[in-house]
Amino acid sequence: MSQLQDTFKHKGLRRQLIQSLREKGIENERVLAAMDDLPRHSFMDNAFLQFAYEDKAFPIGAGQTISQPYTVAFQSTLLEVEKGHKVLEIGTGSGYQTAVLMNLGAKVYTVERQRPLYDTVRVMLPKLNFRPKFFYGDGYKGLPPFAPFDRVLVTAGAPFIPEALKEQLKVGGLLVIPVGDGDVQRMYRLRKISETEFEEQEYGDFKFVPLLTNRE
């Protein structure tokens, strides 16, 4: 069976997953609807297809993972995406989070550091009718020519909050990023109050793969 097929069974399993996310405290119905509409199995390696609707992260190659659905829902909720928002995503990975953002109505500019993942997702996402702006490069630098952005989302653990990403955020915009260079990161949300001021909030511990630079 093709990974692009979305059967009644898949849809039923997805509904169960969405209900489990509600029970774990995700309350944003727009985010849940965006995820309910998305065949997560299409973003995964064939070896893990039977686990696609479990609330777990799975390997996708190049030492990376497709994020746990709860984490995707949590970050997407913190980001408060509105239709038409210009969103910079650091870490395309499988493209699953990218597609969730696009289902929420965002215009997504997504950066991937791992060439094999970049090459794969550039072909795969358009097959699912998602056409973000794809970029291969160093996520720490963001995308200065396309700034400013309404929202910035980092989907890998960063040892610090890159200044370039803060600079590329619009005043009034939000940056969501997991920070920490150990096995566990702390989720932060920054709201840009002025060109030089940020309001910072913490939202608990999560596990992400590390955000790499071009030197790694």
C-alpha cells in the first residue's frame, strides 16, 4: 500500500490520536483539526508505518526524527499561527510540522541542514499538495533576505537562542524554540516587544535532536 494513501483505518487511528492529545491537555481545536487532516504515516519510513498514530517520535534517517505528535501540537499551539502569517521554520525534517503549519494557513519558509532530508522532503511534500519555500542551509542564520517573519519555529534543540532569529522576527511576533545542549531541552517562547526587547516564557522540558550548524 502506498504511503500516500489515506484509508478509513488511518483516519480512525488518527481520530484516536487526536483524542489522546486532548486528554494530555492540548486544547487548541484549530491545531488539532490541522493534525487530524494530515496523514502522518505519509511522512514516515515504511518500517514504522504501523506505529504512525502512536504519540511517539520515530527515526526518519540522517540521525533525525519525526517529532512526537504531542510536541508538534504543543509547539504549534504556542506559535499562535493565524491565516496568512509568514512563518520561518528551522528544521524541515520529515515535513510533518511544515504541513501542520500550512494547514493552519501559514506561508512557510523552511530550512533544513541535512541534505538527504532536504532532497527527500522537497519531492514528497508537493505530492501531498504542500508547497512551502524550501531552503538548504544553516538554521542558526535564518533567512535574512526574506525577513521579517510573523513567527519563527525551531524544531531542534539549540544550545542558545540565535540572535539572527530574534532579529528576523517582526515586532509583535513570536519565536518558539527548545533550548539546551543536553538530552533534555526547555521550551521557550519569546514575544518581540520592540526591536531590542523580548518577553520570555518557559514551558517545561522536551526532547529534541540537536540543531546543527554547517560546521557539524
